Amino acid sequence: MSGGPAPAPWHIVDAHHHLWVRARHPQPWINATTMKAINADFTVTDLAPLAAAGNVTQTVVVQSVSSQAETTDLLRLARTTDLIGGVVGWVNLMARDVAARIERLQDRAGGDRLVGIRHLVQNESDLGFLDRPDFRRGVAAVGAAGLAFDLVIRRHQLPAAARLARDLPGVRFVLDHLGKPSLPSSKHSGWARDLRTFAQLPNTTAKLSGLATEADWASWTPEELRPAVEHALDAFGPSRLMFGSDWPVCLLATSYQCWIETLTALLCPLDPADQAMIWGGTARRVYRLPPS
């Protein structure tokens, strides 16, 4: 996409991106053949000019591997730059001392930037994983520590995610990538129904992120994504949706700037106050980010 609408005039919070240096934190999920565009290292130095060009003044960096060492490194990094306002990290949620592990992360250098925890639920083959008592105990500890819990799931896991959010009303849940709908056919699937059920719970929010990579990487169009975005707007409302780039994973299907332009066009019918919530207000509130 080129020649599209100018980026939104306000200061944007990118509520979802990743950073990795593979020599320190390998990314075994990257297929070197089919994911050539992201088979590289990506640092905050690479991100900074893209963010500046898109009026992004603050970001939330999200874990990419199940490693507490990665989280520790991301917290240290966040301490060195004003760009990263928050870190969504990883801990072993099934560990009996999970509350103490979270507390130790908060006490480390940069621990004040820890705003959430994420587990790669999308990779769990156990259909009952989100109902497991040990997992739920860990998620409850996340909420008790004042942190949000990011849900990265596949669309068939949405009903279980809704049960989890219903049973743990004291936890702030953030749904990554709208639950990964199948695009462009999401409006014909159970995804729309299940997303609405999830959105009816007041402790849930969601990210307008990762959608281009759920469509055909080479041929997707903004219009193919419109039904999913409009359904999310209807289900959650602007005050419970937030922008995320999913960079560098987005590079499989689009550029950082193109995704901002795409979402700018799709959100254009909203009034400025509602757009401002999606571009930054929701993320600042839900993740309790410091002023940027």
C-alpha cells in the first residue's frame, strides 16, 4: 500500500511489537524458508526510525520465546530508552512460586516497565489448557501483581478464553491479534460469535494487530480486513481496542508504515476521540504506561 492516508496526527502507542537477537535468544519458530523476511535480528535501533516516521512515541514490547531470561533482557533494554514504555514478559505460570517469580522481575532493573505477562497458549495442544487449575492459579497471580495478561490464542480457543476471563474478573485480559481470525472469511465463521462473547466481559480488551499475517501474505487488501475490524469495533468499542504493529512479524505481509496507513484508513469513519483511544489511550490505560 502506498500513497495512503497520512498517519494519525496524535502520538501513537504501538501496543505490540517484538525484538530479538537470535544469538542470545534463539527463535526456533521462524522457518528460514517460508519466513525469510523475519529470519534476522531486530533491535530497538531498527525500530526507532520506523516509529518516528509513524508518529509512534511509545511502545509495548512483547515476549517472543518462553524464557524468563528474555524478559529480564527486555526490562534492562526498556530502562535505556524512552521509546519502550512497557514490557509484556514471560514467567512459568505453572510454577508453584509464580508470585515470587513475578515479584523478582518487578524488583529487577527496569522492573517498573513490566506491564504484563504472556504465555504462548496458541502452541498448547491440550484443548483444556486454559481450564487447568495450575495455569489459572498463575494467571490469577499476574492480576494480583497489578499486571495485565496477554492472550495469544487461535480462534478455536476463544470460548475457553472467555471462560477464563469470566472466572478471573480481577485480571485485565488483552486479546492479541483479535484471536487470529481466518481472513478474509472471518465473518462467515464462529469467530465473530466467540469474539463477541469474549468482549461482553468487562475485564477484556483486544489489539488491532497481526491481521495482515492471518490473510494471504502476498495479496491481502485493506477491504478484506474491514469486516474483522468493524466487528471488533462493534463488540469492544474504541475504548477497549488498541493499535499494535506486530513488528517484525508483520513484515511477512506488510511494512510498519503500511500497517499504520491501513488501520488509519479503516478507522477513518470514527470520530477523533474514538480514534485517539485506539491509537494510544486504551493502551496507556490498560497497561498503565508512564507518560510519554
